[in-house]
Amino acid sequence: MANLPLSEFWGIGRGYEKRLNDRGIYSMGDLAAYNPYFLKQSLGMLGEQLYAHAWGIDRTSFKQPLPTLNKAKSYGNSQVLPRDYTDRETLVVLRELAEQVASRLRKHNVQTKCVHLGIGYSRN
């Protein structure tokens, strides 16, 4: 794990990666070899936590049960069309897909707060 770049480690985003790079830390090995007191001084508790993670130590406490989260359920449908469609044909396909998804939502007696539409197309 010593050669692992910082960007590939959980919890280190671009901002913290740059801050660590500014201190000469480019890999998890560099982080493990760095003075933990300086990390805590410059990055606070996160610096101390990152140092511990570099050594394979996770101090997460599980004494209290984690709150139960609502299990997200998604309903979707997609279709790959055999050729380029006209605008009118595309609207018909979109309407059919939307009706199929809406039918499943009604069947399961659920509502949604988010609708996502993605469209891919050929180069033509």
C-alpha cells in the first residue's frame, strides 16, 4: 500500500491531495513516514486520521448502532434503437418508456422526487 497514490485512497479528495503534495507527500508510504504531529497541526483531526489510515488503523467506533437509512430503490427502463429515429418517433419511444416506469411505480404504490432522463445518439 506504500506505493498507492493518495488520489486512490478513500477519504482523500483533490483538495487534500494538493495540501499533502505541498508538504512533499505523494503516496501512502510518504504519508505513513510523515510526522503525525505536523499533520495534526496543519490538517487538524483529519491529518491525524489520515496518518492512522496510512498505517492501516481505523479508529471508527461502532458502539452506537448506525441510523437506519431508507433503502433507495430505483425504477428505470432503457432501450437501444436499431436506427436513428425522427423527432416524432423519439417522442413516441420516450412516452412508452415513461409509461412503463410509471406503471411499475403505481404497481408498487410509490412516488418519486427525482426523474432522470439520459439520451445517447449515433454520430449521424
